Amino acid sequence: MSSVGADAPRRQVATAALLIVVGVLVLFVPAGDEGRVLVPISEGHGLSAVDGIGAALLTAGGTWLEVLVIRRLPHLALPPRTLFALGLLAGLGVGLLVASAFSGFFWWWAVGAAMLGIAVLVLVPLTARR
């Protein structure tokens, strides 16, 4: 096997992670510097053009990373209970992230992000292995 093929999963995971990081950094732009709200979501939440760019980068990187993890899942050799727990943790995390944008419990996004982050921190390094 050539060295190009052997490093492909690691390079793809790094590229997807870079897209996610850049998307999150774009979303951290202060609201005063973003311009006007194009799509209001809820009280205190709305999408500007800058948010749309950050969300697009985050979506592209996250989807790519999810596809890479799912393709490598059979090779990770994790027990079924561990996979279930990681899936439950990630699902609840995403649910809290989405719910915090559309409801009044604003700071729950941090709990959701932490839950999703734990699942990602376990699965992504395993996926990036050869």
C-alpha cells in the first residue's frame, strides 16, 4: 500500500476538523459585526450572512466527519454498549444544541456541546488511525 493511501483517513479527518474549527470561529464573530439578521429564529437568535457562512462550513465539515466515522465504524471494534452510549450521548448533545437555539433555555447549548464533544473526542481519534 502506498503512503498516500495509508494517510488518507488521517488527512480527511484533519480536513473535516479544520472546516469545523473555521466554521465555529466564524460563528464566534460578535453580533455587532455580523450585519443585519436575515432569518430570525427565536428571541435573541437569528441568522446573518456571516452566520450562514459559518453554519455552512460547520455543516460541511461535520457531515464529512460523520461519514468518515460511520464508514470506519466496523473497523473500530467497539463493543455494542459503548457504541450505543456514544450514539446516545452525541444525539442528546445535538438535541440540546438545537433546542437551545429555538427555546428559552439558552445556556443548555454548553451542556449539549460538551456531550457531543465527548463523543467526538472518543470516535475521531479512532477513526483517524490507519
